[in-house]
Amino acid sequence: MASIELPHIAAAARPRAPGLFARLARHLAKNPSALIGVSIYLVFVLVAALAGSIAPYDPIEILFTEDGQLAASLPPSAAHLLGTTNLGRDVFSQLVLGARPSLFVGLTAAVAVATIGSAVGLVAGYLGGWVDRALMRLADLVLGLPFLPFVIVLVALIGPSLQNIVLTVAILLWPNAARVIRSQVLTLSQRQFIEAARVTGAGEWRIMLVHIAPNIVPLAFLYGSIAVGWAILTQASLSFLGFGATDTISWGTMLQDAYASQALDREQFSWFVPPGICLVLVVLAGFLISRGYEELLFPKLGEG
Amino acid sequence: MGTLLEVKGLSVSYRRGGVAVRAVDAVDLDVPAGAMLGLVGESGCGKSTLARALMGVLPGNASIDGGRVALDGEDLTELTPAKRRQRLWRELSFVPQTSMNALDPVYRLRDQMREVLCERGGLPTKAADERAVALFRSVGLDPVRLTDFPHQFSGGMRQRAAIAMALALNPKLVIADEPVTALDVIVQRQVLDTIRRLGRDLGLSAIIVTHDISVVTYLCGLTAVMYAGRIVEQGTTEALTRRPTHPYTMGLMNASPDLHEPVETLVPIEGAPPDLADPPKGCRFAPRCPLALAACRESDPPPVVVEPGHSAACFRAAEAGALREAARKASTWTR
Amino acid sequence: MDPLIEAFGLTKAFPVSRTWRQMLRAERPRLKAVDGIDLTIRRGDSIGLVGESGSGKTTVGRLLLKLTSITSGQLTYRGDHLDRMKGARLRGFRQQAQLVFQNPFDALNPRFNIRRIVAEPLVNLGVPRAEHETRTADSLRLVGLAEPQRYLDRLPHQLSGGQLQRIVLARALVVGPEFLVADEPVSMLDVSVRAGILNLMRDLKERLSLTSFTISHDLTLVRYICSRTLVMYLGRIIEQGPTEEIIARPAHPYTKALIAAVPRPDVDQPRDALPISGAIGSAATPPSGCRLRHRCPYAFARCASEEPPLIEVAPGHTAACHLHIA
Ligand SMILES: Nc1ncnc2c1ncn2[C@@H]1O[C@H](COP(=O)(O)OP(=O)(O)OP(=O)(O)O)[C@@H](O)[C@H]1O
Ligand SMILES: Nc1ncnc2c1ncn2[C@@H]1O[C@H](COP(=O)(O)OP(=O)(O)OP(=O)(O)O)[C@@H](O)[C@H]1O
Ligand code: SF4
Ligand SMILES: [Mg+2]
Ligand SMILES: [Mg+2]
């Protein structure tokens, strides 16, 4: 009897399935705040990548004026866009090169948090049982730790390199991601298409990686972008508090320098305001991206 | 008995991505006092939109493009939204399509009842609680369960609680959107019997929206068949089931088997209702209609009265007898 | 013919949450969703399973497909114990036994296109890639989607409910199974579309000589595609026999109610009160004796004290009710 489908539905050429990137692009186009967030990241990434050619001076070089004097505490001018520090270093060059450690810390921490969070969330949510209980206990434990004190202690123990800062941030931030991803996995496991995969012979690993994992990517992305801000702030705080590495120039060390040399009292705003703004912008970008993420996470497939 | 609800030329459209979707198009409908009217049609034909328009609870992207809705002779579309809201619950009330989930999960049913009875009906708490007990009894629920939360109820019980709430302020008309669709046969029957008893004992008038013609046949004296935003046939349920005149009604009847009659093959209606953003020219059913003539694709068939109180919007309504013969054959419907 | 599937005393119990008193007494209450049922499915059978919501129908279907573990009892497929099946034997079983889902809107991965969805079982069962394209297209044609190319690149949300349910069928059939379980295959679909899917299922069963097991609370559907029917109530089979015989001469009061409850497209249908009242209880606390007794109009003393066994009321037709024993 094989029935015939209605021609006027079937004939209408439907567009190809939009991929993740197409959806991402459409999401951004419709979502000004996310677009701003992503743009901020892009600008900073560009600056960090091209820092060498943008910065007019070596950030730690002590500069002298033409008449041989130490170029200390100069106000902004064409030669020194943001003036100089009290030791005669160019603030603008520091700001530009300071983007590198900040973004390195931010982006690696994001990847680390997203990866660990997804892996733990997937395994705990999908396998359940004692694995789930053990992992979630661990997550509770970590969530109970006070953030900054723990970072300081850990960094003091293993050394203040950027990698170690990333490590400590990742250790402290994965549980948030893992918990949310776990509950998403639990919901997904109830969906009939998961049972359908099982009935057609898909192994447990395949179900987890092929059918469930793609559906949690947006959440992992969200927690990654939140981690960027946290990691950068942590690195800055450590530097500011004097626990950071002293040999790298970062926004945090700039603030610490400015603070130590009482830039505020001397009204050298162009020294400490720009790194402060940069920090705020990067953290804000993560926040802007995370806002309205639901649309990306649960695409209303009906509106295709 | 007089006409309780009179709908004339009602049109409703949604704005969706810059285009207007006419989900209800020039609908005429009469509900006499004390009658139950079944509104049947496939998914996406505009049944819920019509129900919501009658209630005045359309979503924000919808607008009424014209027509009047008169309750006891008074045009509701001319009232301000605030005035109109005052009538909700008191004069006409609604059991929404997802009423199984429409009860608020964080409040006990008694509190939800009080909300309606005290806030809307102005009853003191004590009187409200007594009324809630009576309402629960009338829909066959144990009043003890008033202190339960909705999640402690089964699907059928939640459906009955939603009906009890709709009846709280003695409305003249209840509009129930798919009140039994998600229920199993036994619970479905119990809920249908509850509504039927309320109609018999209290003279309740109701519009029952469903896609199942058997439910309408069981419960309603009147039937209106909706297709692609229009009422294509209406009349007494007896006339419609015995003498269906619009080919769409004939198709629906074919697709609804009777458990007690042997069936050789079921006959589906091929295809799906049109996209209302771009409805076909002429009769909207023509692309799926095996009995369509060339004229059907040219202009809109107006409703024709085929016998007193029974009308159908089909160019071939006069030949209905012969069409029914043809429509009974499965071969007519498979192309 | 030899049985394809046999079950003896098949039981599935779920743990239920405990009250503090039960915790103190270290009791572990369980809900027996399926409680000791016997079942024989022969090759070529088309069996229907009916019952109210909560009677355990879906659980039986999931047991038959090894989607949930057996608590006790025996279940064999071609003589093999399902609970001991592993590795290659399990893959062989997965190729032979497939499921059609209730909700086509949920049963297809929303991020996969139709091509990937229908080919998924082929990937899982290790069918060579070269064959995927033709087998996928053949399967779509089999379910009445005459021009597969039109559908292959679409996402599920771009298709109608009826088309989606055909895709669900195509995915089940692409590996050439011999046994098909369908759990409420049309309850989410429009009446006008249901007829098409039911015709298709009947037609496929015939053409592919499938053995089918169809779950529904609606006898109209079961009558249309099943030759034998089982009636289930609170985890037990309470009546079974040829479908026509059960509908014409139901022996159990519960079956009578199930039949009477179906509304008919006939204005003169009887509208008497249902023969049973109240609601199905929880399988966690089934009544003593006959499980229907609180709702049954005929219940007498013996119904409370003794559970009625299934006895033959006509050739090949059994029912579990004391009225037929007395
Ligand atoms: N909020 C909305 N915005 C835009 N379009 C809508 C909205 N609600 C419904 N529609 C469209 O209006 C048409 C009629 O929908 P409606 O819900 O009234 O149909 P229905 O007959 O109740 O269907 P069902 O049986 O599925 O409930 C459909 O094409 C639907 O897509
Ligand atoms: N995973 C589970 N955990 C605990 N209880 C369950 C589980 N699955 C089913 N049950 C219980 O087992 C009983 C039977 O459920 P089942 O889904 O098999 O019924 P059904 O006959 O298919 O009902 P429906 O018609 O509503 O689908 C119910 O009481 C249900 O709550
Ligand atoms: S055994 Fe008794 S209670 Fe059970 S169905 Fe028969 S008569 Fe009713
Ligand atoms: Mg609706
Ligand atoms: Mg079920």
C-alpha cells in the first residue's frame, strides 16, 4: 500500500542541516551581548598575538629622555601613549605585552575547566552508581574550599609559574561545570533517542561520546568562558598580592607596581586605570557570552 | 434555548518572522445554552488558537483581525483587556491543552482553588474551602486530596482537578482544549463521563477541542470540523457522522475506526494540512482532496446549508450522497 | 512452530523510596512492575499487549529487548537466555530485535540528519560503509518515503510527525530484524496520520514476515494489527487469547471495561457507566488476592483471599478471574 507523501511538503527544498558553527554565527548575530563579548576576546587575542609589533618599547627597559634623564613618571604623550612608570618604563608597552600572560592563563584555564568538567560530568551522569557518587562527593569537597586562600597556598607550594596558576584554577573550578553537565547528561539519558541507540547496538562508549557529548558542548563552552575571567583575575590577584611570578609583566604585576609606588597618590591614573579596565573587559566578556546562552544550548529546532 | 456564544467572522493571526500567519480565518460558530460543541481537526489547524481567542488569552504575537465574539449578546472583543479578564473564570473558563502540567507544582491544590475562589470570586476563605470540597466531589475526586500537591496526582486526577478549577465560579461556558488526549482509555472515559454528567446535571455548556472524532461523538451534541483555520463543516454530531458532507469530514471518519465493526483497511488522509503562512488558493483542502474539481483550486467554497443546522463549505456539497459512496472506498484516497 | 521468545515467571522489580519506618526496619520495598508472567511468542505471531497506564506494558517491552535487566524468572530468545547474552551473540540479537518508539519527536537525535539516523544501526553492527547508502535508501523506500534523497539531508525537526514515525520504522528495519516491538506506535500522531502508519506496519509485517509485539492501551489499534492479545493489569497477565475472540467475548471484568471504555464514532453508542470504578493503584502495594478486586463489581469473598490463576475459558483463550473457576 506504500502511501505517497504529500508532494507540496516534500518538494519544498529545505536547507541543509546547520552545523554548530553556523548556529553559533546565527546565535551571535541575534544576540548583541554575546557578540560584544566575543569581539572583546577577539581584540585581546589579536593584541596578544601581535604584541611584539604593537609595543613601541621593551616593557622592562628603563628609558631615558633625550637629555639623559630617567624618563620616570612621564604623563601620556605621543612618545609614551600612557606615560611611564616611576622607574622609567613605558606603560603602554607593558599593557600590550601584559595581555599575553593574561590571555594564556585565561584560555588554557578555560580549556582545562571545560575538558575536566565535561569528562567528569559525562562519566558521573552516564555511568551513575558509585562512580557518580564518588565524583560528586569530590566535587562537593572542592566546592567547599575557599578560593583565593587555597590558590595562594597551592601556588606557594608548587611555585607561581603561569602553568601552575592554570592548574590551580582548573582544580578549583571544574566542579561547577561538572555538576551542571552531569544533570544535563541525566536529562539526555532519559530521552528516547538514547534508548534507540542502545537498541540498535551502540556500545556504552559510543552512546556517551557520539550521542550525548555533542549535546553538552554548549554548556562546556559556557563554563569555559566563565573560567577565563576567573583565571585572569586569579593571576592578577596573585601578582597584586605579591605571590605571582615576578619576572613576567602582566596586568596584575602592573597594578601591583602602581600600588607599591603609590601611583594613586601621585595621580598617575594612566598607569593603573588601563590594566584595570582591561581586566574588567575580559571578565565582562565572559559574562556577556554566558548570558542568553540557553538559546545556543537548547536551539529551538522548530525555527529552522 | 437561546444562543449563549455567537462567533461571527472571527480572524486571528500570528506574527512570525515578519509574516502574518492567519491561524483562524473568518470563523462563524454558535453555541446554544446547555450544549456541548466538539471542535475537531488535525494538529495545526488552529483549534487552540480559536479557543484562546474566544477566551481572550492569546499570546503576545497574536492579534484579532476582525469579527465578533458575543456572550449572551454582549460583544467581548469590544471590552478592554482588563474588563475581559474579569469575566474569565466567572463567565467563561478554560482548561488549557497542557492542563496536566498547568497546575502550579509548588502550591497545594487547596491553595490554588482558593486563589480562584477568593481572589477572583471574592469568597471568604472558609466558604472557598467548602466550595472546593464540593467541586472536587463533583469531578469524582476525593476532597481529602485537596491538601496534596499536583505531582501526587495521576494524569487523570490532574485533568479532573483542572476541570474542577474551571468550574469554580459557575461559568456559563467552559472551553476545554484536548482534555483527554494524553490519558489512557479508562481514565479518558472517566473524565469524559465527568464532563457529561456536569452537562446533564448543571446544564454546563462547553466547547471540547480534540482531534479524535470518537471523543466528540461520545460527548457532544454539536460538532464543528476545522481545517486550515476555517470551519469546513458544522452541525449536529448525528448529522455529521451519519451524513458527512465535506470530504475532510469523510476522511476523518474513515481514519477513526469503530472497535465493534470489522475493518478491512484503514484509510488515511494523505499529506498534511497546509502551511498557514502560505495557504493554497481555492479550497484549502483541495491539494489533499481526492474528490476535488478544477473549480476547487480556483476560488473559496462558501458554506452551504445542506439541511437545517448543518452546513459545509464544499462546492460539491449537493452531491454529498455520491461523494460519501466514493469516500468509503479506500481506493479513492490512495493516489 | 518453535517459539521465538519464551518467558517463565518473568519479573522486574524497581526499588522505591522508603519511609523512615521502613528504613528503621531495614526493609527494602520494591515495586514489581512485571510480576511473574509467562509468555510464548512464536515466529510470525503478531501479539498485542493492552492495559491501563502503569500496568507494566512498557517494562515488558523493555525486558523482551534486553533494555533492562531481569529481576527473576527466565527469558529466552531462540533458546538463548537473554540475561546471559554478551558480545557477538548480543550483537546478533540486536540485529534481530528492534523497537518502534512512542514519541517520534523524541526518538530521533535532533542533531543528526536522517541519513545518519537511519545508518546508525549499520555503523553499530559493523556493516561495511560501502553498503550504507543503498541500505539506508532502501529502508526509507520500504516505509513509504518514495524519494529518499529528499529526506536524507534533513534534520528531524524539518519533518512532520507521520514522516518522523516512518523514519523511526526505517531505522528499525535497516538491519533486517525478525522481531519488532512497537510501544504505542501511533499515540502521538494525528488520527489522519495514524491510519497510514498502522497500514504500513501491517503491510511490513506481511512483506518481511516479521514477528511483532505491539503495546497500546487502545484495543482498536491492537485489533487492527494483532492476531493474539494479552491483557495486563498491575504487573500480571489477566487474560489472553485471539484478538477477535477477546473483543467479542471478553472473559475478565477488566477486559470488559477496557473494551467498553473505547469511544466509538457512532452517536448511538452505549454510554453506560464503566463496569469498573476508581483508579489503578501502585504496583508497589498490590491488593491481596485478585488485584482488581477493589474496582471490580463482581468481587466476592474468595477474590480477597486467593489470587485467581489463568484458566482456559475457551480453546486458546485464558483468563484469571474467580468467576470462571466457580
Ligand atoms: N504563538 C504562536 N506564534 C506563531 N504561530 C503560532 C503560535 N501558536 C500557534 N501558531 C501557529 O498557528 C497554527 C495553529 O496552531 P494551533 O495551536 O491553534 O493548532 P491546533 O489545531 O490547536 O493544533 P494541535 O492539535 O497541535 O494543538 C499553527 O500553524 C501554528 O504553527
Ligand atoms: N525505571 C523505573 N524505576 C522505577 N519505577 C518504574 C520504572 N519504570 C517503570 N516503573 C514503574 O513501573 C510501573 C509500570 O510502568 P510501565 O511504564 O511499564 O507502565 P505502562 O503500562 O507502560 O504505562 P503507560 O501506559 O503509562 O506507558 C509503573 O508503576 C511505573 O511507575
Ligand atoms: S477474581 Fe473476583 S475481583 Fe477479580 S475480576 Fe474476577 S470477580 Fe472481579
Ligand atoms: Mg491545540
Ligand atoms: Mg508505556
